Amino acid sequence: MSAERVRPVGIDELLARVRSGLDRLSPREAFAEAAGGALLVDIRYAALRDRDGLIPGALVVERNELEWRLDPQGSHRAAEATGHGVRVVVVCNEGYASSLAAVSLRQLGLYRATDLIGGFQAWRAEGLPVTDPATG
């Protein structure tokens, strides 16, 4: 097995490439889609969730578990991972890691996966519902 060298790309170029294939959502669009049954998936790490709160109804899945929990055919899938047609909106803190995560889910066959432009911080800035981190 020979390993071919791939031309390295910087993260900015990689993000531009992956985002060109996503129908990324604004916070208000994501809110509307969630109201219509889309699954919001919060991949932020615990310290950020503890500091800033949560989006009510969002499924919390740490980034390192995302593919295992959302693969509809996986043995470790979440109950919400009911099929490849589920509309998944990935939420990170500021909308960068979520783009890469959404593309990874698409590679698993979740063809409607996308992410939230600006992440949790943009959601909160729009005044959309957030649980108080002190009360959960």
C-alpha cells in the first residue's frame, strides 16, 4: 500500500471548501427548523456549556463522540439518530468546528446535516432561548 502525498491546505481553505457544500443556517433559520423537527446538536465542550448555558431541546454530544452517536447504523447511536434523512444542525461555540463536523456527518450518509453560522454565540446574541447556566 503506497501513501500518496496530498497537497496540504490551510484551515481557512479547508473551511471554505467544506462550507461550499453546506446550506449553513442563521440562528433564526436554525430556530425555525428546530421548531419544525430538526435536531440541534451541541458539540461544545462541558466548560462552555457550564459557562454559557444550553439551547433548550438540543442534543448534547461531545465532538469526539459525534459520529458514533449520530450514525443511524451505529451500535452506539443516540435515540434521535433515526435515519440518514434526519435534519441535523450542528452547533459549536462560534461556527467553525461545526462546519467540519457537519461534513463528517454527511460522509456517514446524513445528507441533510449542516451547521449554525456563528454557533452558540450568534444564537445567544440573537436573543434566542438559552437556559441559564446557573439553573440548567
